[in-house]
Amino acid sequence: MRFLHTADWHLGKKLNGFDLLADQQAILTQIQTIAAREQVDAMVIAGDLYDHHLPSETTVHLLNQTLQTINLDQKLPLLAISGNHDSAPRLATGSPWFENTAFYLHTQLAQAFEPVVLGDTQFFLLPYFEPFAARQYFDDPDLTTIAKAMQAVITKLKTLFLPDKKHVLVAHFFAAGGDIGSSETSLTIGGLDIVPLALLADFDYVALGHLHSKDALHQDRIRYSGAPLKFAVGEASQTKGVWIVDTAPFQAQFVPLHPLRDLRQLNASFETLLTPTFYEQQATDDYLAITLTDDDIIPNLRGRLQTIYPHLLQVRRATGAVQLTQATQAVAQLAPLDLLADYYQALNGTALTAAQQKWAQEQLRTVEKGEK
Amino acid sequence: MRFLHTADWHLGKKLNGFDLLADQQAILTQIQTIAAREQVDAMVIAGDLYDHHLPSETTVHLLNQTLQTINLDQKLPLLAISGNHDSAPRLATGSPWFENTAFYLHTQLAQAFEPVVLGDTQFFLLPYFEPFAARQYFDDPDLTTIAKAMQAVITKLKTLFLPDKKHVLVAHFFAAGGDIGSSETSLTIGGLDIVPLALLADFDYVALGHLHSKDALHQDRIRYSGAPLKFAVGEASQTKGVWIVDTAPFQAQFVPLHPLRDLRQLNASFETLLTPTFYEQQATDDYLAITLTDDDIIPNLRGRLQTIYPHLLQVRRATGAVQLTQATQAVAQLAPLDLLADYYQALNGTALTAAQQKWAQEQLRTVEKGEK
């Protein structure tokens, strides 16, 4: 069995006000092309197909068309679950009919215990769920956290293992913690919503959704696919793509995706950014987070940059940004006036004057009095 | 071919703030029972399955469950279209898979021209559409009204008629106007959105949705099913139900539905309404529009009635109502002060005092000045 593992499509997502629909449309087409080229036997989508519980009509149309093309036109079996961004009842619409053409879309906890056998593999499709759903399903009031609930779920799933099949879990949660094989199985590790990796050790592969980086874990057999697109400036340096997973012999190969418009950080002076010899070398249509190396005040900064870089996400100042980072690290130790002084220094490159300090001190005192 | 014709379920509708979900659930179960008892070969739903473009999760779940039971459990072919209350793209979710089990759900104009043949009948499923969709489909800028668009649609549908089949149109619009066979085919009759009946004369049956009364037309072969429940006080006297239609020999039989709670008008004095010997003979759980025959001021009127009649929709005064109706007829001719005086008289049964008239006159003068 060879399958493609993707997740976190977040259809309908907006990025700093930009509608990503065209980007998502393009990346979904690319995923379909990869599935065909790699001759996979199935596609796994590990949750968060939509970005909202109430996607727009256009977004609904995009997902409907995509799933129709993959399953009905490409004739590719589909194994999908709902994530925390999906509305389970809405996403479930039509799902009882889908199974006629090997499209399994699970949106309720109980469906995790109806494994799907395709080729040499038993797939367990565990949708995102809240602890109350597990308390209800297992009739156990003690399942107050996802970690506790997941222990009950995994225990039950293992009773369903067919011994002559490979066992693949498709799920949408936050997995972390000790390495597999360590004795650390404490459920309190790292927080209430975190599922310890050790719990997942008996699966041949765990196809996860939820975290947006493929490198969120460092495990051979438990992987996040990551989102197919960069959805935040913080993800600018990440490589996005899908996993092509073979069950026997086991192998997972990462295939990168190439977005319609990349999301990049750009550090330069204002003058450079507006120089044709510079920007003609740039993919100016990319989503850009620009860090200006200038210190000067520049009127209509954003508007002027947008004439050349239409998908400008943000503009920051290099000096301010650097010093702010330093300030953030120490912020817990600082008195309010020192914090203000540091902030001013970071933004302006000069210290508060004596008069400014006096004024700030008075204001702070007034605020403090008001609180008592 | 024998089929059940229903429409205008309006799932998710609220009636004067009351959630109708339980009533709708019950009536849908009853429709399924009738379909089984009458041994129909198919069920036709002529639009407005939902009341809103964005139905709640609970409402989505109810429709999903209902359609699943009818088509997958009862194994009954389903022929459905979207109405003006439905979001076509949302309702379309899953529809390409439905046809595997003879569930045809058409939400786009183009799909009207893909007739469905079941038994001796060719069904044309024409969803609700706006004129712009027809202008686009026919590439004809002159189709500026539904009436004009419908002439193009019907003309094209007739070219698809299989001569050895019966021809049934399922549609969702406002049909009215001259009798069939009359020479009146003017498209301007009655307004831009009205489709003249003469256009529909060549079908063996037209299963309509949109108007909520089964008696909206007086035609043998063109019928509204009406809604399955009374959705307004003005519908209190209507009988709700479904049509059981046989194509050969043609016959349409109306089967009434029995709601969980009826919607009724009740005329009585306040004292009577609160007398046990009266209300113990009443289905007090019904949705009630009460007309009080009293003239007195009754403190906490609504609250006291609700202790006995929990689904109270409205309370009106008999005398006031009558006089208001008379006033309404003449309202165009009345000066503002006379209108106010009449309104006061209708509500209170006494005329404005001289002091009240003076105050009102001053207020009206202030308002009139403000306008200039």
C-alpha cells in the first residue's frame, strides 16, 4: 500500500486579509498531480479541510470539486477525518454515500472503531474530538482530558488490529513528549491536550494533522504532513509538501509543493526595494514580510511598497525588531518605567529625555492609583 | 410510476421565536411512513429543503439523517432541487455521489437539461435560478426576467422529450395567470417573476414548490404540494400534506399530514381561556393565535396565558382587530391626526381626549417642520 499523506488544507483561510483561494486551488491541483505521478493507492487527509466551521459558498464549492475530482474522476480512494477547524456535522454531509466509491470521511469518534481495510493496510480514521465525546462514548466520567481519552481510544483500537495487516492511524491532535520506547508514559507531560508519543508506538504509521510543520516531530513512523501552504510569516522558512508513504517495506518520502506565490521574508532598505534592478530580480507577486533596514521616517511607506509588492503582508523595522526581541526575553523582570524606556529606545534609537521620563512616571503613578 | 410530491420543508425555520425542529422531525418521519404505505416508486422534493442559506449544525444533521434514511435505508429514489431559500453550492455537497443510489439533487440550471428517467417517466429537475444564470447559460442578454428565462428553459426542455415517456417537471417558482389553453401567453402578466401557466401545458405533471398552500393553483396537472407544516398564522385554516401522483393513468391524491402540534386560531374571553373546563378540552400545547373578545386592560396578559398555552404565538383584541382592518382599507385617504385618532379608538375603544388631540397635533407639527 502506497498512500499520500496530507492535512490542514484550511480552505477559506485568509492571510493578513488576502484571500488564499487561488493559491489553495493551485496547490490542490498539484497534490492531485503528485498522487497520479506517484501512483498512490489512496490519499489520506488528516483533518482541517476547512478553515472555518461556516465556510463560504465559494470555499464549499472548491472542496466539493476537489474531492469529486480525486475520488470520482481520478478514482482514488480517499481517507479523511474532520479537524478542529471543521464543523463535523456540516463536513459529514453526503458521507454515507461516499463509501460506495471508497471515500471514507469520518467525523465522529465512534467511526474510529470502524477500520477501513485497503490492500495490506487497516486504516483507523480518528476525527478530532473533545473529551466529552470520549466520556459519552466510553461512559467514563474520568476522561477529562484529550490525553486520558486518547489512552482509552488507542487501547480500544488495538483490540481491533488484524494481525496480518499493517495498522495506520489517521488523527488530528497535538502529539509530543518523550521518545518512543522511553519509559515516560505520564499523561500529564506537557499539558492536558498533548498526546504522548509513546501511546502511538504500536502503529505502523500515524498520519497526523494539526501542526503545520512537517518537522514538528522527529519520528520515523509518526508524522505531521504539515499544511500545503505557508499560512503565517513565521512559516516562511518551512518547506511545505506531502508525504508519500509505503507500508511494506516501510518508507516515507517527502515531496515538496510549489505554491502559486511563495511567502518570503525580505530584508532591505526602502531605496533598494524601490530600485528596478533590485525588484526586477524578485518574484514581486509573492506574499512578503519586509524588514526595512532604514531608520528614517518614510511617508506613505506601505502604499509605496504595495505599488511594487502587491501581496505585502507586513513591514517591520530591523533595528526596532531586533531590540524588541531582546526586550521580550527580559520583559518579566522589568519595572513598567524601564519597560517603557526600553521600548522607546528600541523604536526610536534614542533614550527618553528627562522630561519624558518625568511625564511617564506621573502617568504610571496615576494608573497604579486607579487600580487600588 | 407513482411518486410522492412534497416541497418547502424549510428545515431550521423558527415560528415567532419557537424552534420547529421537533415538529419538522416528526412530519418528516410521517412523510416517510406515507411513502412506504403508498408504495411510491420515488419521492420528489421541489425545493426549499432548508429555511436559510446557512442552516445550523443541528438542522444540517436533521436533513442529512432524513435523506440517508429515505434513500439508503428505505431505498427510495429521490428527486430534489434547490429552492430560493437553499444555498445551491452548500446543498450540492455530496450530490455527485448520490446518483449511485438514484438520488438526484439538482442545484444548477444546466442540470435541468439532464433528465432522469425512472420507470415510464422522464423527470426534469429545474432548480430555482435567477435570470442572470439563464442569460449566462443561453448567452442571451434579453433574458432579464424569470418569465422570459422560463420560456427559453421550457422550449429547450421540450426538445429533450422522449416521446414514449411521461414528462414531469420539478420546479420552484411562482406560477400563475391565465388558464391553460387560453390564448394568454403574455410574459408580462402579473409581474416579472411570475411564470404563466400556459408555458407549462405540455408536461404530464408539474411538481411545484415555493407557495405554501396546496390550493394555490386550480389545475389538475400543475400543483404546489405546499409546505408540510403551517408556517404562519395566516395558514391556520390550511390543510397540509403531500400529493401521491400516478402517471398512468394520471391521478393525484392528497394525503394530509398530522403535525406534532397544530397551529390554530382561538377566539375567546380571557376568563374562558383560563377556565379549566374550557382549556382541558383544548390541545393546549398547539401553536395558538389567540383573539381575545375582552375590552378590559389585563395585567401580564401574555404571561398568564402562557402558563396554560406554552406555544402562544400572538394575542390580539377582537374589536381592535376588526376596526384596524377597516382603518387599513381607508388608510391612504387619512390625515396623520385622523389616522392616530382611529388607531387610538381601535385599540382603546374610546376617542382621544381634547388634551391628547392637542398634544398629538403639536407633535405632528414638530415632525413636519423637522422634515422641511
